[in-house]
Amino acid sequence: MIVQVLLAVGAAMLTLAALLTVYRMSKGPSILDRVIAADVILAIVVAGLATEAVYHRHLTTLPIMLVISLVAFAGSLSVARFFAEQERTAWTPQQSEDSAADEESR
């Protein structure tokens, strides 16, 4: 009885977290906010699948949770690397006249 109540409370909290995350995804001012919100949504899905596995007492959703976790990690990593590379190439150091003259003399 108490396990069912706790699982219902957990499911309600996950639903509320998903709704708030979808709101952040739709209103996010930047693309990074939306990417983080998508990563959180995938984490909530994994937590929901884990809750369902506990309720039904089986492990058949474990491979699905693993794949979703790997996809979320790979997606976050690729977006982070993309923005790091974009920031690195967008920034160009200002050369002083002395360093430019040194390069011309070489």
C-alpha cells in the first residue's frame, strides 16, 4: 500500500518536472537552454521508466533506459563541443602593431 502511494507521488513529481521542462524548452531564450531542457526531459523519461520497472518488478526496460541515457549523453556532448568550437573560431585575438611587424620581418 505505501509503495503504491510513494510511486504515485513520484509519478506526479515526474509529471510536474516534465511540464516545467517543456515550458523552459518552449520559452528558452537561447538554444543552449533548449538543449539542456531536452537533456532534462530525457532524464525524466529514464526516471519514469525506472519507476515503472519498480512498480511492475521487472528489468525489461533496463536496456531502453541505457540507450536513452547514452543518446542524451552523446547529444549533450556534441552540442557542447559544437558551441565550444564555434566560440573558439569566433574569437580572434587582436594583434598589436609590434607583433605584426615582427611577423613581417621573419
